Amino acid sequence: MNAPLRVAVTGAAGQIGYALLFRIASGQMFGPDQPVILQMIEIPVDKALQALKGVAMELDDCAFPLLQGMVLTSDPTEGFKDVDWALLVGSKPRGPGMERADLLKDNGKIFVGQGKAIDDHAADGCRVAVVGNPANTNAMIGASQCRRIPATNWSAMVRLDQNRAQSQLANKAGVQTSDVEDIYIFGNHSPTMFPAFHLAKINNKPAPDVIGDKAYLEGEFCETVGKRGAAIIAARGASSAASAANALVDHVRDLCTPGKIHSVAVKSEGQYGFHPDVWAGLPVRTTADGYEVVEDLSMDAFATAKIKATNDELVSERETVAEMLD
Ligand code: NAD
Ligand code: LMR
């Protein structure tokens, strides 16, 4: 058995937290030989921490062999102490009629404090995955507070968008999701994101050839994937939770699996025309000690215009939170 990994989860008593913790504790995120200690962070102390005690009782009741300890706290110093991974879920979800960017001012400040606390207290080499919206820009805010933990250790989640795009293509082509490969998300976790269908393969053939409907791919497909979060809020009355937790399991597991190519929002270094100071969804290849962006994928005029639009939005979000960046 390996030494246990310490994993912080913020917002642990929330919707996503409830769908996530049991999957981490059962080994689905870090593998069947990797014990974990869950460091669960909730505020406010009275109500949310009380609810978290109930969640911890349920975790206990599962008797997970890999769960070697639990910390329940409202204090980021204690919560992030020595952690190897910090999963930043805790923040407000949007309601009906809102865009994720409407959460910027309220949620952004959470990531100022948590970025500092991670830099001060986490283990060397701690890796961070941001889920709380607007995820790309929150990751940028958090990473900007760090001096010790490098920006390349921070990521934000666009994997839910990749999974959604994969399912939509499979449904349209009448195949299984496992027949669809190489579908990647470029840009913001927002309706401007670009699910790059021109790179995707269905049973090893170019997806546009298999689907044979350019108007659908450029229109309905991009719109359905980009607005899926809002469609779920309209249908469910609450934002996606189980699928978001599932995507975070995929995101972290693939970031721990060298050779995997998957969509992750990372600090841009100017690839594909993204501004070098924004955090953009990009295809990354996991390496032995991190990731590298997959460069030089072909972009046609439609793709270039879509990337420009999502980059412009990320640049404008950056300007909105300029005072939160260190
Ligand atoms: P929720 O309201 O059910 O849970 C959020 C929890 O976070 C609450 O229990 C709250 O008490 C806690 N919290 C708030 N501020 C905190 C802080 N500073 N420290 C610790 N805990 C704190 O919300 P949810 O449905 O779990 O969603 C959480 C976030 O994830 C939202 O911002 C939502 O929009 C986002 N989200 C992102 C994606 C994605 O693909 N990136 C997908 C789904 C949801
Ligand atoms: C999603 O994509 O489901 C989440 O980001 C929640 C939301 O606000 O859409």
C-alpha cells in the first residue's frame, strides 16, 4: 500500500461534494491501491459544518478500506495543511437566468483567500483543481496568490464539457460514447467554449464525415454543449452535481495517468492564439510530472473565430477581476 494522499475538498457538504466524496474514498479518483485522507472544508461553521458531520458519518458507514482519515473544518489553514490535492468546489452556484460570469465578484474573492492558504500550508507539489464557477477565472485568481506552488499545478475543470460533447456526438451518430474520441474543449467553461468537433473521430473516422451535417455541428451541437449547464438548471432547478463530480473524478484521474490526452483549463502560454495571461480549456497530454499542451492541431476559419470569441470573454473576465490578482 502507498502512503495516504491528503485530499482537500471545499464545499464538501454541497451538492457536488456529496456526489464526490464517496467516489474519492472508494478509490475511483486515485486508484484501488491509493489510500486517502479527506480534509473537508465547509463554511459557515454552524449550518454547513453540521451538515458535513452527517456526510462524515455516512462515509464512516461505508467502511471504505482506502479511507484512512477525515478532517472536518471551516479553517483553511487546517483544511489545506499538507494536502497533495486541493479540489476547490465550494462557492455559489448560479440560478436560473444567470450566466456563470455573474458569480465573478462573489466567488472570486473565495479564491484569493484559498490560493494564499494553499500556498502557505499545502504540501510541496500540491495540485489544485477548481470547479467553482466561473472556474477558469477562479483558477487564475487562486494561482495568482501563490509564490511556492507553481501556476502549472493549478487547473480548472472543463471535463464536464468534454464528456457532454462526447455524448452529444455519440447520440447524433447512433454509436456508443466509447466510439467517440479526440473531442476537446477550447476556452472558457461558458457558452462561448468551443467543442472542437473538427478534430473528433467516430470509429476512427473524422466526426464531420460521419455526421455529415456541418450546419448541425457549427450550430446546434456547439450551442447544446455550451448551454447544457443552463438546460440542467432549468430542468432540475439546481445545477449539475453528479455529472460534475463524475467529471472531476475523470479530470484528476487523467491528470495522474501519463499519456492521457484530455481537456483541462490551464494557464495559457499563447497557444492557439489565447492571451498568455488567461486560463483556457486546451487539450493536454499528461506527463510523468505534470502535463504538456498538445500543440499544432489544425484550426479552420470556423474554429479560429470560435477561439477568438472565447478568448475575448476570458480577457474581459480577467479585466473584471484585475483587483483580485496578485
Ligand atoms: P452547493 O451550493 O450545493 O455547494 C457549495 C458548497 O460550498 C456549500 O455547501 C457552501 O456552504 C460551500 N462553500 C461556500 N463557500 C465556501 C468556502 N469559502 N469554503 C468552503 N466551502 C464553501 O453548490 P454545488 O452545486 O456543489 O456547486 C459548487 C460550485 O461548482 C458552483 O460554483 C457551481 O456553479 C460549480 N460547478 C462547476 C462545474 C464545472 O463544470 N466547472 C459544474 C457544476 C457546478
Ligand atoms: C455546469 O456546466 O453544469 C455548471 O457549470 C453549472 C452551471 O452553472 O452551468
